Amino acid sequence: MKKRTAIIGALVSLLPIGQPLVIGTSAVLTSAAVILSVPEKAKAESAAFYYNRGIDKYNAGDYSGAIADFNKAIEINPRYANAYVNRGIVKRKSGDNYGAIADYNKAIEINPRDADAYYNRGNAKRKSGDNYGAISDYTKAIEINPRDAKAYYNRGWIKYEIEDYYGAISDYNKAIEINPRDADAYRNRGMGKEQIGNMKGACSDWRKASSLGDEDPAKWVRNQC
């Protein structure tokens, strides 16, 4: 039976992978400002300036400039968890997966309940070949945020790659439950069903993916269904 190549559709935006950068600065500063002294508040606002400018540079494709600004934000505020997460995202996008993992480790050390840090560390581990480490991180992200469709999706992708097809199908089921318009999830769930011999289910999923705009499954339906 032919094994197709699964695709990562949601990070891979790594936030598939290429996820949008995490933006939570204003909420953090607002809640903390009440207890900050004037010098501490000025320091926090200065870190936020570099953080936000780093996001702008990332969105403009200036990865080295973004990293430099996140470096500055962290220099000013070494406990700035979101700055570590976003610097990790830029490093991963630049191909520095191990540097990204180090940043996510630091973010998790600061905030062990940061689902985005686990999710993104999972992406970096996947890219570095650590599939089981990636599964563990996606599982932790899901534990913290059970409605994280992209974490189910990416975990399902890896399970498909390691030939845990039933586990992959289960994760795609959940991703589709959360986001019923995800064509990639139907496409990949159909591929998992194909591998276990459930061609009726595979064809149904591919038809759904096709109706949502994915062109390849339409070809598979014509050839196999």
C-alpha cells in the first residue's frame, strides 16, 4: 500500500511550521503595572518596545533584526517569557532548531504553563528529528490547552510518520472536531485510513478535503474511489 507524504497545514505555519508570533505583551504589562515602581515600569516598557519592534521586523521578513530586538528585550527583562518564545520561533524559521529549543526551554522554565512554548518546542524537535520528544511536547500543550487544534494536527502528522495510523486518525478526529473547516486534517486523516485499509473512510475524507479547496485529494478520489 502506497504511503503518501503527510503535510503540516496549520504551524506549518511553525506557527506550520511558521506560526504567528505570540502577542500578549500589553496584557502582561497592564496587570503588572500596579505593583511596579516607576523605574521598574520604565524598564518593562522599554523591553516591550524592543519586543514589539522585533515582531514588526519578523513580519517584514527581517529575521536577524527581529532576533536582535528580542535579544535586547531579554537583556532588559531576563524573565520575559514571550520574548524567548518569539525569538525561538525566528530561530527555527532561520534553521537554528537547537537554538530555538534552548529559547523554548527558558520560556518553559519561566512559565511552565505556557502551551505555546511547548507547541513550538515540539515543532523544533520535529524539525531536528526528535519525533518522540515532539509528541511529548504536543501532548503537554494539549494538556494545558485542550482546544489547540494545531497541536492535535501536528501530533497526528508525526504519528502518521512513525506508522501509528490509529493514533494519527484519533488526533485528526480531534483537530476536525475543533476546526471542521481544516481541509488538511481531512486530507491526512484520509491518508491514515488508507493505510489501515479503510478506503471508504479515506475516500469520504478526501472528498471533504476537496470540497474545502484541497486539489490533490480530488485526484486520489478519481484514481482510487
